[in-house]
Amino acid sequence: MGCKVKFWGVRGSIACPSPEHVVYGGNTSCISVTTDAGVIVFDAGTGIRSLGGELMRLGVKEAHLFFTHTHWDHINGFPFFTPAYVPFFKLHIHGARLEGPPKGIRHVLSAQMESPNFPVPLAIMQGIASDEDFDVGSVFTPYDGVVVRTGRLRHPNGACGYRVEAGGAAIAYITDTEHLPGQPDGNVLALVDGADLMIYDCTYTDDEFPARVGWGHSTWQEAVRLARAAGVKRLAIFHHDPDHTDPVMARIEAEATAAWDGAFVARDGMEVAVG
């Protein structure tokens, strides 16, 4: 019963493979949720490359991949996701219909792999079993006993938040969203209500936030406020600013855990049992 969450990429905006990002990691957004019924993946930042290697080693034959949105730091690891090239694999891709031109998830993923951007076209990925565009607010049952709920987030061009319910556990994945000070987002509260684990966009601190209003991100202090208001059990601080080096992240971790003992800072490669 329950689920296992693994963080494959926890950084926002751009990958940071440097000596200043060794402890907390430099790969961009990607997490996996392993349930008794199957694997669900959220986002395809650079962290998805390592996830692909693990799925191949474990002999996993199927996965559902949900995108929050298609900004580069959430899609540019996709061409390096090995299972998508394997004919016996079944990858089901889900992309939310957001703002802007009506170009679906397959178009976006294909465009980044067109020459001269990348030497291998999407058509070679024989492991893609299906792809779909969905309206935010849709509810999915990717496997028996697993429910995925969706909700709209505040972000330039739009973004989609998720809630996974499986094995008696609830996991909320809320990244790339900007809060309005003093006005909790009803969509976010609905997704995180009573969650065993809330993974939340904590790109900035409250001190940094005023200079970055309109950029589409939130703070770890707002995450703590939301977690308390919604009765969340644990909070994963996620989507770290690339300017937040290891010493900065260590300070944020100390302040956040002192503020609320249910909080922790997500790191590349970290695994968390939920439920």
C-alpha cells in the first residue's frame, strides 16, 4: 500500500550541473510516483534521463507521463528518455490545453527534436503508445485504483497542477505557480487538501518575491502557509532557483524546517515513501 516518490530533477529554469549545485542537484523538473499498479511521471526536464535508465534496469514496460506545461525546463530532457525509443515500452503522454496557440503536446515535443535542434526526430520513438491533450480539470484513472486530478495554476502561458490518489495516499504536485499574497489559490487548496505529500514551487523566498512578481513562481514561506491551511502532512520544497547554490539551499532548508517540521528540501535522487 502507498506510493514511492522519487525526485529526478528539482531545479527550475535551467539545469545547473556545477560544483555549486552538488548537494541539492542541478537537473530540471521530473518526478516519478510508483504505485502498486504502475508508474506515473510528471514533467520531462533533464532529470528524466536518469529515470529512463532506472526504468530500463527494472524492466518496467509502461508509464504515464503528465506535463505541467511545456516551458523548456519541463520538456528538454524528453529526447534523452530511453524507454520512449523501445518498441516494447508503452509510454502514454498527457498534456494540458493551456494558453496561447492551440498546439498540442505532440507538436511541442516534436518541434524541439526537429533539425537543427536535435538530430533524431520524434517519429523514431516507437515506445510512445499514445498522446493526448486534455482540458484542465479532467480526472484520470491511468491504472486500476489510481486517480489523477488536475487544476489550473497561475503561470505565464498557463500550467497544470496534479493530485495523485493511490493506495490510501494523496500526493500533490504543484509547480510553476505564482501566489497572490494573502489570497490562497482555491485551485491549489483543492489539490493539496489533506495531502500526505505536497510538492510545491518554492523558487524564491518571501524577501526575493516582490522583485519577481509576474514571473510565475512562489516561495517556501507560502508553501508552509498553504500546507498548514490545507492540513498537509509533509511539504517538499521544489523547483529551486538556479541562483540558489548549495549554501543558499542549506540556509533555506534550516529556516524552512525550523518554521515547520513537516517541510524538507527535495534533492536529485531523493526517494520518499508516502502512505
